Amino acid sequence: MKIRNMVILLIITLILLGTTSCVPGNGRATVEEPAGFFWGVWHGWIAPISLIASIFRDELSVYEVNNTGFWYDLGFYMAVISGFGGLGAARGRNRRKHGRREDEE
């Protein structure tokens, strides 16, 4: 295995470990100190990773139940929508860049 491939694998592993250490339901947010807006944004960004992690660990979830309500919800949904919307926008730019239309696919 080339050094470059090993470095890429190490970086991917570190990113996955870093993101899974902050998934909802890990005990960081409590009733006394609930998750707020920025935790909502973070949890929205890593929702797909949280979903996969929750398959292997029952205490993890996609959504933090100990949250501040509206502000957490707002951050969570903003991140989910912008994340998935950003992927669609990037795909559309790629099509235009290469001169393809949707009906040609």
C-alpha cells in the first residue's frame, strides 16, 4: 500500500472517530445543560453518520432528546437541509460544467 493511500485512510479514520464522538445521545447533553443551536447544527451535519452509528450502539440516536427546543430544532433542520441541498446544487453545477442536461441521462 502506498504512503499516500495510508495517509488518506488515516485521515478518513480520524474524521470518522471525531464525528462519532459527538453524536446525539452520547451523554454530553443533560436536562440541566441541554444541547443548543450549535449542537443542533452539528447533529444535523452528522445525521447520516449518527444513523449508521445508532445501528451498532442502542444509546446513540440521530436527534438529541435533551435539547433547548426551537433553537436546537432550527439548527438541526438548517444543517440537514443545507447539507442535502448543497449536494444537489453541486451535482447540478457538475452537469452544467460538462454540458449535460437532465433528460440526457
